Amino acid sequence: MTNEDHEALFESLLNGSLPDDEGRFGPFGGRYVPETLMPAIDRLTAGVHRYLPDAQFQQELQSELKSWVGRPTALTHAPRLSDRWGAEVWFKREDLAHTGAHKINNTIGQALLAKALGAQRIVAETGAGQHGVASAAACARVGLPCTVYMGEIDVARQAPNVDRMHRLGAEVVPVTSGDRTLRSAIDEAIRDWVSDPKGNYYLLGSAIGPHPYPYLVRELQAVIGREARTQLLERTGLPDAAFACVGGGSNAIGLFHGFLADRSTALFGVEAGGRGVELGQNSATLASGRPGVLHGTHTMLLYDDDGQIQETHSVSAGLDYPGVGPEHALLQLVGRVEYVTASDDEALAALDECCSLEGILPALESAHALAGAKQWAAANRGKRILVGMSGRGDKDMPILADYPVNRSKGSVDAAA
Ligand SMILES: *Cc1c(COP(=O)(O)O)cnc(C)c1O
């Protein structure tokens, strides 16, 4: 493809003609699903086109976002971090949203959609449990029963989130097949969904999967970037660069969308560099993956030379996914967004810095965005930088216990 082809694809994305009717974002996206799934997908697609633009639906959604989720979330200036980095740093505070992360924007939106579609029950899947918790909360709020599929291994290592889902009224089904983590949980949730496509609604947690999910989730998360842009213009001006962490890519696509047309704003997705560049040691799908099909969509993936999807690693469970949303694959292809990595160690260091300089404990996922921003700031002095603070880090305390703050090496405060 030539540069003109890339530019044309990007223009199509900007003017809303992508994704097309088949859900394609240029060469990526689509619906690679068995025939048995098509009735459910068609039903959902019709519902998305009917209800998302509907005034009454939007009014209900906006009201829930305001009074239940707590939107708009704050835009916070980070003065001490700014001094340290030689930049003007701002945080978009999704950590302040109900249940502690951006995920709730998507789950309340889809729960309302399920209700509008007349579904009787919601099925969801979860890996680390954050999407399960946000789904359980949203289902309780709209009054629909919720079944969450979760790999048996994840059930064991994320016990507090399992308890939280139970408290919020959800049924948690441990999945004992396949890899017994997120990938097999998704397979089980889909199996449940197709068994009754009318009565069931499948609430997918990121901007991944077959069309219309990547589009639907992006539309529900785009509130992040819309708010951030308005807030920045009120307080200072457009950023020179914006950073968001990328697992499946939902908080990042939500943040980026507000700024896609602002070409003066460089956009960076930060993936989990984990322990290193070797396959299996990271979760850097866009930085080191190859095109392929996973969970119904054509996108960038991590797989070996035999085509086997790779186990991934990241200190942050929410970034640990071997695929990525197809819209990100397109944004990388056309060059509008650059995808970089931050290692486990860099993310942990950025987390400590943010805690001690700004009094904010970010999620380990969000700490990757901070680490990416810090690297860029070091090479680009005096710039205005927006960082998507996708969630709060309280959930990560058990993991952080393995990484005590090293005061003797000089806390970031002492070094200031
Ligand atoms: C789940 C999660 C992520 C990763 O998901 P995306 O779909 O890539 O946004 C990032 N940050 C937090 C706090 C999360 O809970």
C-alpha cells in the first residue's frame, strides 16, 4: 500500500465510513465466526445501529454516566511530575470512575443496550476480573442476571475479584477447558451466548472480537477522549502528545478518538514489554506481532512459527492478551498512532514516581502509559502531555507486595 492509500484509509476512518458494513477497518477487523454465531451477531448489529444514535437511549446512558459512573472524570494537572520530566503533564482520571477504571463506561452502555434489546440475561468473560466486576455492577444496576466465565487459573489468582462479583450478584463459572485462562473463558461465553441469541446478551470487555464489538466498545469509550479534549482546551490547550496503555485497546481507542483529527497531537499506545522482546516474555502485540485471526477478528497477534497463539506475560494482568483491537492495527498501519512498549520494571518505576510525586496510585496497566510518556518526555523537552490514567492501583496491592518501595536507593522524593 502507498502513502496515498494509507491517507485514504485514515480519511475514511475520520469521516465515519470505516468500519464498513462487514466491520472492516481497512485490512483488519471483520467477522470470522462460525455460521451458528451469525444470527446473534446480526441481531446485535441491528441493535447497535438502532439504539446508539437513539435520543432516548443516549439520554438514559448520559444520565447513568453522570450520576452512577461519576462522569465527567477529572482532568488533573501533575505539577511535580511535570517538573521532574521537564514537561507539562496532565492525567485523564478514569481511575476516578465507579469501580475504579474505564471499563464501567463500556459495561453500563452495553447493559443498557441489552435491556433495550429485550435480553433476559447477560454473559460475560473475564481474565483478571476487572471486566467481570464492572459487568456485575452494571447488570445489578439495570436489573439483569449476570453469568461471568472465568478460567479456573484466574479464579484462583484473582480471588478478591471473584468475591466482588458474587457480592454484586453475579454467578461466576470457572472454566476448566483449554488454557483455563481468558482465552477459554471467551470461548465458553460465546458458546453460552449462541445457545439462546435472543435471550442472552454477550457483554464483551474490550475493543476486540467480531464486528460490531470493536465499533460498539469504541463508541462507548470515546467519552474519555471527548471529555479530555474539552477539558484541556478549557484549561491549557491541545496536547503535543497523548499516551494510553493497550491491552485489548479499549481505553486507548476511547482516548485517541477525541484527538484523531488533531494532527498536531502525536498519539502513542503503550504495550506491555514485560521481561523482554522474546516471544512469550511480553504482550507487545503491535510492536512485535503478525496479522492473523483470533476471537472473530483479523488483527495483529502474537503466535509462533507453527501458528500457535503465544502465552503472554506482563506484570499487569489487564495487558496480558495475545491480540489487540483491529482499529489499532489500522491506526498503526496508516501511521496515525505509534505503538511502543514499556517493560515491567519501567512500569513499576513510573508507578512509584506517580505515587510519591502526585499522590495517585495508578493501576499497573496505566503505569505503562506513564512509563511511555516519561521516555518520550526525556527526548522531547517542554511539551504538553496527556496520559490516560485508565484505572486505580488498589487492585494491584497483592502484586506490588513483591516489589517493595526501595527507599534506600533513594525514593523519588529523596532524589528530587
Ligand atoms: C482492563 C484494563 C486495561 C486494559 O484494557 P484495554 O481494553 O486495553 O483498555 C487497562 N487499564 C486498566 C485499569 C484496566 O482495568
